[in-house]
Amino acid sequence: MSVKKIVLALSLAVIAACGCFAAWDMSESPSTYNGEGTDVVALYENPAEYDNTNADGAAAIIVNENLDKTAAENVVFSVVFNFRGYDTLGESFILIAAIAGSLVILRKPKQETKESDKEAAA
């Protein structure tokens, strides 16, 4: 077994172990949203008229000012693509760069041409 395969297997094992640990740790954390008191259908259908008096500061501001600041009616869409648009673009660029880097590292080396074999034999 080559050194590259051993390093690859070890790296994948470490990544899998970290992922399993993170998933277990997140499952033990308390819930951040219990779903009580929010009518999601009413919020989606008419966000301008939705009563959010019990919402905390950030949620109330996002729901109240979403239609005024953006043209998007979906709050999640407006946050991801309007308020955090440059951040989302940067994350997409990093993902593409990681994929391209992985392809460069894992590609097969080119085979030598027959001319170089002839020169070596002479």
C-alpha cells in the first residue's frame, strides 16, 4: 500500500471522526427554536401583516423590514441572497476552489511519451 493511500485513508478517518463527534455534540445541545407561538403559514403568506410582538429584537426587525429593504417575499431568501450576498458569493468561491484543488491533487500523472522512452534507451 502506497504512502498516498495511507495518508488519504487516515485523513478520511479523521474527517469522519470529527463529523461524528460534531453531530453527537449538536444532538446534546438544547433546542434553539421550539416552534410555539409562530404561525409559519401566516408569516409566509403575508409577512407585512404578521403579528410578531413576542419575537425578539433581531427576528422582529428582519420580519418587519424585509419587504421594505428587499424585493423578496421569502425571509430566508432575502437574508441569504440580499443581506449576506457577498458572504454567500465568497463561500461559493471557496467551495469551487476546494473542488478544483482536490481535482489537481488527485489527478493521475501523465504517462511519458514514446520519444522520451527512445531517448532513455539510446
